Amino acid sequence: MIAGGENRLRKNSLGLIAVTFMVVSAAAPLTGVAGAMPLAFLLGNGTGVPLTFVLLTLVMLAFAAGYVAMSRHVTNAGAFYAYAARGLGGTWGGAVSMVALVAYNTMQFGLVGLLGGVSSGVFGGLGIDLPWYVWSYIAIALVGILGYRQVDLSAKVLVVLVALEYAIVLIVDFAILTKGGPEGTTAPFLDFGALNSGSPTAAILFCLGSFIGIEATTIYGEEAKNPEVTIPRATYIAVFMIGLFFAFTTWLMIKGVGAENLQTTLGGLEDPTVFFFHLTGQYVGGSVAKIAGLLLISSLFAALSAFHNYVARYVYVAGREGLLPAVFGRTHNEHQSPHIGSVAQTIGAVVVTGLFAALQLDPILNYFTWISQIGVLGVLGMMAVTSIAIIVFFRRQGGGSPLATLILPSVAAVIMAALFAYVFVNFGDLTGTSGGALGWILPGLIPLGAAIGWLMAARLRGSDRAAYALLGQSQS
């Protein structure tokens, strides 16, 4: 553990609002509303989506209960890694550390492709016709600059961008609420009869993606002001903000066209992801729809920046604690940022984007769909392992209520493990890669990463037992 103020992340630089918005930015509210929710309606359980969000909010709160309880004992930018190491041992911590790097990198890479594809379409409509990868590289460069500098600079940018996302969606929400839609002012908020219609599992997966990132509150624990208070509050606020926002918004999206017309409307669109923009034009006006298109790009940029920050901090912690070479565990002399991890992530994004561009693959159907689902799979696995680690940690150490340290983490572990197994087995069908090698190579990156991390931790145990004993320890 490094003493003094050198080679540390920038302490006391993030307050409650900054941490909350940096986490919510990964959920990309406008991206979820415009991109994922129409697919959840069409391929999932239709009008049962709002109730699905309510139920998933309860599941995420079950996970958060144990996560928050343990956050008071663990202050480490490695988050999932630190929990696994403290609860299950260093080798499990090493496995989770490498899974985190695979998962968050692939989430970030996939979003780079999506941003490039969306930007090409939006700016092409404005007369600026550039290939998708040009927009992707512009975003990579800007995200890299923010990640290299102070975390509070990234926080200020993300707070503004996320606030604008919420504002534009809520403007449309309240316009629909005021005008009433085809069914008038009355429409059931929770359609219990539709919960099991269509494909509830597909709906769960699309909706669950909107919550990915809420675990990252602890990633900023070393940089937060009063982390013992800030991190628990930010976690719960993020879960409620995401869950209630999406439940409310999806209900109003249904209300905007009428429940009976939902599937017909979506099925008649060449691209279901324009559904929200049609509602925006219908209820608010065409100019707002154009603004929403631009804000969708900023939404993706905010998510890119959030995942970039996650990767940079996991790389930093892995280097600081001996899993990766020590050079990765250094912070910038002036900015106190994990700049080596930031640069490494930027280089990775440049290379992967260049590969997909060279192969002339579609930035959305191929780049985003194939790669980002690896990240979803990894996060589900890490949540399952972390929930078990929380149970073991408190059984050994004591303290905390049985509800928060045993019952709710057990529920979360079972649900997350079941979802992980489902996504892993059906990865090819979910991403359109079934029937080929990619259908098993891509999801196989998660267990491969875990195996490599396990071996790296085992190597450290054999070469430096003192360093191995400190894996996942709090940094203060």
C-alpha cells in the first residue's frame, strides 16, 4: 500500500451529485429509451415492460443492500474485484479483476461503434457526410482526453450531459401525459396480464442493460468526499433514478400510441429505434426531435466516458496491487488520474474500431451488438460472484442485519447466476452469431478472462505473499 499523497487517485474530488451522475451516465438514459426500449417492447413482453422495470428495480435493490453494507468496509477503486478478494480470497479477486477489464472494455468498444453509426446518420441528415469510424475516432479522442485529466473534469461534463438527457425525455413524457394519447388520460401503469406475454426473458435482458453501471459507485470510493456516506446514498439514488425513470417513460411511450397499437406501430417501422423520435415529433415538435437526435449522441458519449473511467481505474488497481505490471499502477503527477490505464484503454478502442472498419462490418449490427453483449454477460457474472462474496464476508466478520448481508444477497446471487447462464447459453441467438465460431468465442472471453486473472493472482501468491495478502484492501 502506497503511503502519503503520491501515486494516489485524486481524493475528495467527487460529491454525491457527481458520483451519482457519473454512474447514471453509464446507463445512458436517452440511449436506453431510444435504442433498447423499442426492442424490449417488440421482442420482449410488450406492455409488460413497465412492470418488468419495477420488478428489476426490486432485484437491483436486493443486490444494492448487500453491496452498500460491504461498501462501509471496503474503499477500493477495484469495486467488484475488491469485494471478491475480501470475501472469497485473492484468486477470486484476480479472476473478477480480469473479467471486469474484459466486460467494461467490451461495453466501451461496443458503444464506440454505436456512437459512430448513430452520428453518421444524424449528421448525415444535416449534410455532414462522414464514415461512421471517423465519428468513433473523434469520440475516442475526446473521451481519452477527459480520462487522462482530473476526474472532476469528467464529472462536470457528465453531469451536464446526463441532465440534458433526462430533460429531453421528460419533456416528451409530460407532453404525452398532458395530451393523453389515443386512450385518453386513463391507461394502466402496471399491466400484470402482459408480464408473461411474448418473451419476458428478452424483456428482462433489454431492461437489465439499463441498470449496468450502478455498481460503479464504489469505483469512485477513493475519490469521493466522505465515501462512507456518499457511496451508499449514490448507489440507492442511482437504482431509484434508473428504475423509476424507465418505468414511467416506457408506460408513457405505450400510452403515446395506445396499448393496442404498440406492436402494430413498432412492426411497421423499418427501424424500431426511431419510435421515440416519432413520439417526440408527434407530441412536442420536429425541432425537439432533431435536438433529441443530437442528445442521443451526447448520451452515448457520456456512457463512453463512464466506461472508460471504469476501465482506467480497474487497470490502475490491478497494477497497484501487483496483478499487472507496476507501471499500470501509477497516477499522473499533476492530475492524479489513472492516466496509464486511460491511455491503454484508448489504444484498445482505436485498434478494435480500426479492425471492424477494415473488415467493413456494420457499426451497430456487428460492432455494437456482438461486442457489448460480452460486457453484459461479464457484469452479470461479477454481480453473482460479488453477492456470494458479501455473504461470506459478513458470515466471517459479523455485523450487519441478516436481511442485508444474507437474505437479499442470496436472492441477488441466484437471479444473477441464472441470467448469466441464460445469456451464456443463448449468446449466439441474442447477438445473431449463432451457427458460427463467434457464437462461442465471444462469450468464451469471460471465462477465459477469469482463468487468466485467477492464474495471475496465484502467481502473485507464489512470488509475493505479502502483496497477495493485501489484495482488495481498503485505500485511505
